[in-house]
Amino acid sequence: MPTTNLRALAAAPLPRLLSIAAVLIASILISMLPGTAVAQGAAEGHSDVMIRTSLVAESARPAAGEQTTLAIVMQPQDGWHGYWKQPGSIGLAPQYDWQLPDGVTVAEPAYPVPETLLIDDLMNHVYEHPYAILVPLNIPDDLDEGTPLAVRVNLQYLACRDDACIPERATLSTRLTVGDGEASARHQADFDDWRQALPRPLGARATYEYIDKEDTGERIRIAIPLPANVKLEQPHLFVANDGAVDPAARQDFNREGDKLIVETVAGETLPDEPLEAVVTIAGGTGLAFQADAGSVAALSTARHVAGNSAEEEQASSTVGVMLTALLGAIAGGVLLNIMPCVFPILSLKVLSLARLSGGPREARREALAYTAGVIGVCILLGAGILALRAAGTQVGWAFQLQDPRVIVGLTLLISAIAFNLAGLFELGGFNGGAQLAEKGGAVGAFWTGVLAAFVATPCSGPFMATALGAAILLPPLAALTIFAGLGFGIALPFLIFGYFPALSRKLPRPGPWMQSVRHALAIPMFITALALFWVLGQQLSSDGLVASLAVVMLLVTGLWLTGLRQRSAKRWPWVPSVFTAVIALCLGWLVPAAFSQSADSRNSGSQSPDSPIADAANESRQLLSFDESRLEALRQQNTPLFVYFTADWCVTCKVNEKTAIDRQTTRDAFQQAGVTTMVGDWTNGDPVITAFLNRHGRNGVPLYLWYAPGTDKPRVLPQLLTPTSLTDLVAE
């Protein structure tokens, strides 16, 4: 049955009770699964399991009378986790049903050092990354060499994420042959790594004592023999005995000579056997020990080491990360104003200040309305990302531009604004989407802010991507604060302009020149529409691009008819525009789905760098498409690697590619140094790339990584590259 902390369960509110119920139901389902279950997961190559499993033997020819080791390899998908042998406040440890030849036995499985995962006030002991459970296999000494050994295990386990749990099972098997006991060279490195992840045996036994305090109730105090010079960094105690301690309670660590004293809240079950536990020390290393019941003296001259529960650690680290990310988001938002996708729209509102007649009060009102529009969109986009992430979908910032339907809609809006600036029609008789952005007063300022924020998100400028990547890892309220900070940064220049009359008075007086400026501002808007068409060309087939152009032409025709009716003073001049806008929006929703360009056709059209044709064309550049397994293989070969992630709608990416990456001097330097370049295209969205970006603390592009030979981790390069950024790396 699942392990459950009854005190936490009794105090849990309704949402938490529902989460607990999901785990309990999943755990009960596991207990009902038959032992002869059909193999699933890695054993059959299924891709719908949340934790893939496999069985690996250290020696395919174990010697008679000796012991070999089996590894049950567990590979959780992103966002999912498995459980330690004591899962914590709630969960379920793996269950094994071994089917072995006569005389062959297995010993207790050895688990790697677990991680802590706090969900509300429930502490879980989990593994969120690939891990292996090592099982000793004993071979009897009366078997002849060459005897076949069929080893089989029915494995039942629980795969969970923050909002769901799924009972899974797998029948894993391997065939061994009695032989010389030599370890398999193929898996020896893996077993070395898996053993390195196990806790180290402490050797000396510890002592524990239950004590009853008037103010805090029943507690347990454990004295662990540990030399005073052993370094500790945020230690945590994992107790394997069910019910011996409250996993979610605060743990107080103190030094007293060569003893480490741990005190925490006692559980509801007194162990009738030695206490089995693991304490983590510096660098994630764990020490495994057993503790006998006895007397633990009260603290005298003890030195306090740490007293943080996982909840307190999470709260303290969240504040620091949130402040840093908030400042980064504001700075990144300010810099976005100089990006080509934002500057033309910002110019429209700056121009409108020159026409204001209501003085400073009106200017401040428009500035606040503009700011409200920008911040509102950023919060909504952030909430959309968090909601999709909570549902298990891999998405990133600027995800809306990975959908060609959104691109078509933006193109329609930008085109309408451009033709209005060019004088094709006047907004006085048109109530479509473009009027919202150009309309005077606070309403127009608000909708201009909405448009500016919506088209600004793809320009992931300096400071911003790191801040947004951190926001995804924060609690929802803190994350939304970061997104609001981004919007505040985008709106800050216009806000300053509206609140300081001295700056407003430096604007030129209204006059005929404004009509000329208005027409001139149509040019960057047309360029923006052209850039959106180019992005569509990367996402749709050529027929789809032509169809999208026809949709825009349909809308423009309606706008032209509206302009004619306006100039001839006819009634209801906006009817053609509304009619064509409705049809254009409907077609804009349907066209991308009908003419979408598949990944295969996209690669074939651009000659995938992995194809033989592209190998010849790119031999001098050694250019490859992003593939995580190939990346790891190249790292094992100590190959210098430059890996970058881009998107066709990312202005920063394209500027860096022109100024630093796609330069002849860079290509020559890379060729001479034997550097392999790997590029990940995120234009249409890719869950593999999104997950990789998240692991590196980013939730958008660009991301530039430099893997020097012999290093464990890549160097993260700045988001703005200079012409010599990459050549200097090679010269180091």
C-alpha cells in the first residue's frame, strides 16, 4: 500500500486531497496488477510510458559460486519522476516479482541517493533524471560452465508528475550463461557511473532516541558518527523505515565534536528494527547508515549546521531568483523597444503625443493605458505558458509565433495598419482591429500596448531569456510577476515620456509635416508585414504562402472599398471592410492547416545537414542538425562543438547569424580547429528542443553553447554576439 503521512493528509485542503487521491488510486491499481503482466515500456519499445525501463547485466557470463550485478535502468520523461524505496509523504516504491532459475537468488536492491520534491507540504523522495537500481544476483556454485540462465522480473512502479500519477509495469528479462565472470566491456562504464550515484556506507552505527517535548510534541534525535572535518552543504536525512519520521518536517542539523546530530518530528510508527537512513552531504553525496535505539545526549556545545526544511529552502531561494529574474525581465523589456518589431509601433504612440490637446494629464492617462495593455498581454501570455506546462505540454516564450495561424492574423493586422498609414482608408469609418491600435485616447493607447507586447515577444533580447526561463521554474504567482516585469520594461520608455512634461514639450508642434511622417511610418509597417510573410514561408508550403497572400489581398480589397466609400461620403462605408475581414480571418485560420509544411518536406527542401548531399555541401562547415544523442556521441569523442538554437521569427537570432556565425572568418576558424556546428531550428516548435532549452535555464531563443574538448559542461555564450565572439573561442 502507498505510504501516506496522516497528519499532512488530515490538514490538507480540497485541491491537495484530490492530488493525494490520485496517487492513492494509482498505487491501489498497481497493487491489483497481476504478476504475469505483459511486458511494456522499453521491453516492447512502447513510447507511451512515462518511465522507460530496461534490465542490464554487468556480466553476460557470471561465474558459478560468485555474484554479479543487475541494473534496472529507469528513464523518466521530462517532468515525470520515480520513487525511492521510501517514497516520502505519499507515493509508492517499486515492487519486484523475480522469476529465476533454481538456486539463483537476488539480494536487496541498492538505490541511488534520492532527491527531494516538495508539493504543497508533502515531501517526496524521488528521481527526476535517469537512474539505475542495482540488484546483486547470486549464482550457485554447482552449475556447470555454459549453463543458460533466464532471468526475468515483473516490475510494478509509479510514475508521477506534480498533477498526475500513472501506475506502470514492465516485464524485463535477460539471458545469461555461466562462464568466467568477466564484466561486459560494453556496460562497464555505465555500471561505474551507477555505483558512483549510490550512497557511501558510513561504517559506524548511529544511535536514535525518541523524545517528547511539551512545545513541539514527539520528536526523534539521531546521533551520526561523522568526523568534524567532513564538509556539509544543505544536508538532508532520508529515512527508509516507513512511519519513523515525518518526511516533510523541518530537520535541524548540529555538530557536536565528531557527531552530527539530527532532530526532526517523529512519525506515527516506532521501528521494531534498526533505523535505516541516508544523509546527504556536500555535492549530493550520500552516506548510508543504520541507527540503533539508545540514548542521545542533549545538545551542549553543539554548533548549528542547518535547520531548513525543503519548504523553507524553496521559499528562501525563490525570493533571490525572483528578484534577479524580475530585474532581468525589466531590462530585457526596455531593450526590446529598439528592436525592429516594436519600434514602428512605439513610434505611432510617440507621434500621437504631439497631437494631444489635453496637456500633461492626457499624456499620463495614455501612458498608463499603454502600460496596462503591454503588461496585460505579457501576463496573459505567461499564464498561457504556465497553463500549458501544467498540462504537460512543452512550450516556450514566443510560442504563439510557432503557430502559422497566429502569423497570418498578425499579418492581417499589421497590413491594415500599414495601409491606413499610407492613406488607403481612414479609421474614422472603420472599426476593425487596426482601429484599436491607431485610435486616439486611452483606448487607442491600450490597444497599441497590446499590439506592441504581442509582436515584441519573439525578440528575446539580452537578459530576457534567462529571466523568463527562471520564471517557468518559479511558483505561478512569482512567475506571473516576472512576466508583468517584462511588460513594465517594454512600456517604460513611453511611460517616462508621458509623465515628464519637459520631454513632451520638446516634441514639434502639429502641422502638415505630420501627414508626411504618417506616410513614412507606413514603410516599417510594410517591412514588418514582409518579415511575417518570410516567417510564413518557412512554416508553410509555397502554395500555402500564396494562399496567405491572397487572404491579405482580400482584406486590403475591403479596406480599399471602404476608402472609396469614405471619400464619396456614402453611408455605411465600413461594410466592405467588416465583410472581408470576417472572411479573411476565417480563411486565415484554415489556410495554414491545409498547406502546412511537414518537417520532412522542410528538411528535404533545405537539404538536411545530416543527408549525404548536405554532407558534401557542408563539409567545410561541419554543420549538423540538432540531435541530442549525436551531440553526446561527439562530446565523447572530445570534438569541439558550437551548438546554437534559432528561429526564423527571432530578430536577435538572425542578426547574430549575419554578424558572427555566417561569416567567412568564423567558418575558416572553425574548419581549421575541427569545430562541429550543430543548429536547432525552433521556428515551428519542437518539444525536444524546448526540453533542452529548459534544462539550460532558458525558455526561448537564442541560446549559444560552446563545448570545449574535455569539459563536463558547456559555456553559455552571450545572447548578443560580436563579430569576433566565436573566433576568439577557437583561439583560446
